[in-house]
Amino acid sequence: MNYFTEAIAWILDPANAEGSGGVWARSAEHLWYTLLAVLLASVIAIPLGYLVGHTGRGRGLVVASTGAARALPTLGVVTLVGLILGIGLVAPLVALVLLAVPSVLAGAYAGIEAIDPRTIDAARAMGMSDWQLLTRVEIPLGLPLLLGGVRSATLQVVATATLAAYVGAGGLGRFLFLGLKTQDYPQMLASALLVVLIALILEALFEIAERVTARRLHVV
Amino acid sequence: MIRFDNVSKSYPDGTEAVRDFSLQAPSGQTTVLVGSSGCGKTTLLRMVNRMVDPTSGSVWIDDDNVADIAPVPLRRRIGYVMQNAGLLPHRKVIDNIATVPLLNGTPKAEAHRRALELMELVGLETSMANRYPDQLSGGQQQRVGVARGLAADPNILLMDEPFGAVDPLVRADLQTELLRIQRELHKTIVFVTHDIAEALALGDQIVILAKGARVAQAGSPQQVVAEPADEFVADFLGLGRGGLDLHLRETPGGTLVVDGHGRPAGRLADPPRAES
Amino acid sequence: MGWVLANLELIGSRTVSHLLLAVPAIVLSFVLALPLGWFAATHQWSRATLLTAAGLLYAIPSLPLFVVLPTILGFGVRDAANVIVALTLYGLALMVRSAADALASVGAPVRLSSTALGYSAAGRFWQVELPLAGPVLLAGLRVVAVSTISLVTVSSLLGVDNLGLLFVDGFQRGILAEVLTGIIATVVLALVIDALLVLLGRALMPWTRAARR
């Protein structure tokens, strides 16, 4: 248990806080990698998910490929892309985007698929075009499940972004691999605690976002 | 015989589902509890097999107070048929029917042989024995439900809106079948419905219930229609609103029976059919 | 292709080690998630707590967990038991939610009718609720199986023998074929286990296929 107190002491030690390799800078890097990966994954996955959810076509393909993507070992992708493109940010980013896409994609199409078919029928009967149906009915009603998908993607990416440091990028993983090399358990634990802390903060933000969306949807 | 002695049921939140209800359901006859939703009729039915225990009062089967019988063995000797049949979706038709005998330890071969007999009794082709409930129509599922209720050869059959979820033609069919089966088996049936026409069609004794399971009137179908006890009963029967006030009207095609609004309710059979 | 042919034996032994870590973790997380999920499904007040705890468990990065767990439990870092416990925790994080949802998905009418038929509480759980929760349980188990098999590879950073060592070794020595082989072998292994689970589900739950016909 005293590893925990040592780890917390390590985090609070001013000597570890400042500078480009300090706790603040590494945390900011870690958060930045996470947001960038989730954002890129969303840009790819949300339109695709809406297309599948709206047309109902390609669902089998999406389910199968998300299953396969889940089997893809992130460490393998990181090292593979690292070997091909060299060390730096690109390799971990590719891996993290691949990690995030399945959850976001599933959230996007499941959100539309879960809408009561009678609601869709009613909207069509009122004379909505496909575009109107998508933007005024399907996207708003699908928002809670989409948010849920982005949330679980973010959670996975935050935890996995520690691997970025293995191929020379930054983030909180730096402390982890440094500690691993020198058998410095408090430093490794400190890195883990910081990651969990960031995850908790992001979770809280998503919780608020989900409640606000739910309230909006009831009012509208 | 089933006897309710001054039973009441209230819940911790203060709602009173049943207040001081007493009734006898004679052996070998069908007693129909009829009333609007929320009148407490289902609660009464579930007191018989102890799915609900009364807050006060007692329920008797012949000379036994049900409170003295453990719920699980009690339920295994009382047949129960509910809306949407309540079949187990992961069991084949034949296993659904044989559920209670198997629970009671009847050998599988014998339970299955009996299940096939019951399928014939309720008008199901035995070729359906190996299907799953989802592969049957609503009416067929309901027949399986009746067969399952009869499987342990119980003296008592409790039926909770068993035909409420099927379309009118199938429902009429199922009612006719139930009457036929009852003529053969003479079970003590307690039947719950909100449909007065169904109550009149099936009941030897009709009990019309108001809120809190107050007995507005109990009697034979003839009695309640001919002599409704009060406004509430008359209103429930549809008397005075034209529902059951029938008249004869001569038309070129024959004598029609019309309701209070002049809408045809049927044709006068000529010569009148003998009571069966 | 040349690398694969030259190292078939190595790939085979790493696959076996990989399975020896993944399969116990998958089985354990399923078996442990059932009572927890049942508790969450039947005791409404515990649901939010259990599911939030499970969710947070998932936010812990796997590598530090592999490292820190031994300091709490007294295993060596490279012990199979250490890796299995860590993987089981991640599996639980996913499976508890699935189990709670699965058991909650059994409809009230079926519960009611089986009570009326005279099932005891235990009989109803084993013979009615558990089989009917089967399809949702299976869906959850498939996700757990696939992600566990993928997650095993992270432990190779600590030198634990499994397919992930092909990434570490290949990356350090610059052998692209080795890394690629590791990825493909892991994915294939995951898909094979997934397919086996689907077949098992069909054998154990014949009614789910009948209904779709």
C-alpha cells in the first residue's frame, strides 16, 4: 500500500511537475492525443454510421468489421506502423483511431436503428425528405446512443494512449516506460493514477453531456 | 370449491386493491370475475395460488386454508393460464405443456405422452409438438397455454384474461373450445376478464366488480342481464346505452335482431335452435 | 512468408501460451460476472454502483495494472497468475454489465408464469431465467473473449510469453514480417474462439435459431 503514498508523493513533487517532461506537460500531451484520436475516429465513423443506420444497408459488414477491429491488438498496430513510418506521433495515432472507430461507429448506427420504426414511418408520412428525416428525427433521437459510443471510445483511448510512448511519442506513458526500465514502481503507479484521473474527469464531462442531451430531447 | 372469506389487500403505499371481499366459487363450475382494469380482479385470482397473500381474511380450497399450504406445491396443483400464454420461449411446445408434471417428478416419457393427449384435447395438431412458441400463431400459443394449465390434471384452473390478446374470430373459437373442454372435464374455473360478452358466454356464475373489488352483483348470466342490481351494473352491461337492449326488426331478408341504435346484432334463427 | 515458415514452431508455442493466459481469464470473468450481474439486476440500488465501478476498472491502463498487481497480490510480474488476474478484472468490467442487462431482459410475463407454474426461486433461476438470458450473455461473452485475446499481447512488454512477444521482438529488431505475423495470428485466434462461442451458443440454445426461421 505504501507504493500508493509514494506514487502520490511523486506526483506532488514539484521537481516532477514543471518543464517539457513534467507531469503537466505529459498530461496535456496525453489529453491531446486522446482528443485528436477520438475526433479523427468520429470524422470517419459518424457519417459512415449514419449512412448505415439510415439506409439499413451494409449492417452485416459493419458488425463483422467492428468485431474484427476489436480483435486487432493495439500494441501490434503501434509497432507495425512505427516500423513503417518511423517513431513519432503518427504510429500511435493510427492505432488509437483504429481502436476508437468501432465504438463510435456502433453508437452512430445503433442510435438510428434503435428508433421506434413507427416514429420513422410517421415522419415519412408527414412528407419529410430523406435529408430532413436524418437531420430532424434520426440524428437528434440517436444522440444519446452516439454519445455513449464516443464515451466508451474515449475511455479506451485514454487508457491505451500510454502505449504511444513505446514508439517514441509523449504522453503519460513516458513515466510508465521510464519506471519499467528502472524498476521504479512509484513512478509507474503515478503514471497509472494520472491516467485514471484524466479518465475520471472525461467521464464526468460525458455524464453531464448525456444528462443535458437527455433533458433537451424530452423538452423538444 | 374455492371460498374467499372477507379478504382485503392493501399495499405499503396505501393503495387498497381489494377491500373485504367474500365469494364462493362452486366446484365444477366456471366463475367469471369481470370488471374494468384496476378493479382488483387479477389480485383476487392470484390470492388463490398465493402469488398474492391477502393482508387480512382468508382463501379456502375445500377445507384447506391456502395460507397453510406452501406456495410452490400449491401452485403445482392449480392450473394457471395467462394473457399471451406466458409460454417459456426456450422450450418446445411439448415441454412447455409437460412443465408441471416434470417439476412434480413424472417420468419424461409419461409426461410427453400426456402432453400429446392434451394437445389433441385443446385442438392442436400433435405435429406441432416439436416447435418453439415463437413459431406458433397467437391463438395456437393460447391453446398451448390451456393445455399446460391442464397438464397436472388440477381440480382448479385459474385463467387471467387468457384470450385478451388474440383477434375476435380466434377469441370466439377459443371460447367455444373452452366450453367444450369444460363439459368434458368439469374443472373449477375462475376466469378473469374485462369483456362482458366473454363473461356472459363462459360463466356459470358472473361476478361484476367495481373498484376495490366491491361486488356490484353476482349471479347467473340470465340474472345479471334480466335484473341488474344497480346503475353501475346496467351501465357496465351496456344496458340503457343500447348495447344489450335488443329488438326485433322485420326486413325483406328475414327477422333481424338489432341493438338500441338500430344496428344489426344478428339474425333471428327460424325455427329457433334448441339449447345445446 | 519466409519468416513464418522458418518460425512455425515458435509461432505455435506462443499461440499455446497465449491461449493458456486468455482462456482461464475469459472463463473466470464469465463465472464471476454472473452472480455480480444477478445482484445488480435484482437489487436496483446496487446497479449504478456496480456498473460504475466496472466502468472505472476499464479506465485503468493495462500495462501499469500488470506491473502494480503483483505488489498487491504477491505474485511475480511474469507469473501467469498475475496476467490472468489482471485480464479477469478487465473481462469483469465488460461482463458484469452484460450479465446485468441479460438477466434484466427476461420479461416479467415469463417470470410471472413460471412462478404460477410452481417453480421455486432457485429452479426458476437455473431453468428459466439463465437460459433466457443466454443470447445476451453470449453477446457479452464474445466481446470479452475477443478483447481479452487482444489484450494479452500487452503483457509481452514485461517479457511474458505470448503472441505479443512477436511485436516487441519484431519492433526491436526491425522485422516487419514478425510484427505482421503477430497481428494476424492474434486476430485469427480471436476470430476462431469467437466462432467456437457462436457454435456453442447454437448447440446450447436451439430455440434462438428456430425463432428466426
